[in-house]
Amino acid sequence: MNILATLRCRAGRHSGEWSLPGSHCEIMRLCDSCGKLEEQTHHVWGPFDYLEADRCDQTRRCERCGSTQSRSSHEWGPWLYLNSEFASPQVHTCRRCRQTERTNYTMR
């Protein structure tokens, strides 16, 4: 093994081709220089879809192994003042699930 390959391996920059050994999303490679085995997970995610029409929970599935991932994605409306007081907080509402968020009292 030459000096440049040794330095590359010590810095964590191994060489070699990645292989996908089955129907799962774990990929592996064996370094050509030092023989270290590296493993990573590489999913093929589909698009996020809403679970229900009036909810903001979304999920997506890996097309290869079937693993799922979820998140919440709100569709917030504009910020509005809660009332006409001088230091009134602002509030906005999600158009899908009607959840609200508000700020602390603000000075106008």
C-alpha cells in the first residue's frame, strides 16, 4: 500500500465500489487499500402523503425495504393581531388542522 493511500484511509477517505447485497437498504464496501468494511443505509424514499384530509401528519415509505418516515407539515395562514390592544400578540392558524401558534406580546 502506498503512502498516499495510507494517508487517505487514516483520514477516513476509503476507496472501493459500494455494493447493494440484497433487498434491504444497507450498502457496503470493502476498502481496496486497507480492507476496512464500511456500511451505510441508503433509502429510496417515495413522496410524502397526508394521512387524512384534515390533519397535517404526513408519511412516506422506502420503495426498496418498506421502512416509513413521518413528519408534520402545516399550511400556515397569515399572522394576525389577536385584538386591538397596543401590545397584542399575533396568531396564525393552520389551514388544514386548525392548530394555532401565537407570539409573545409585541409592541406596535
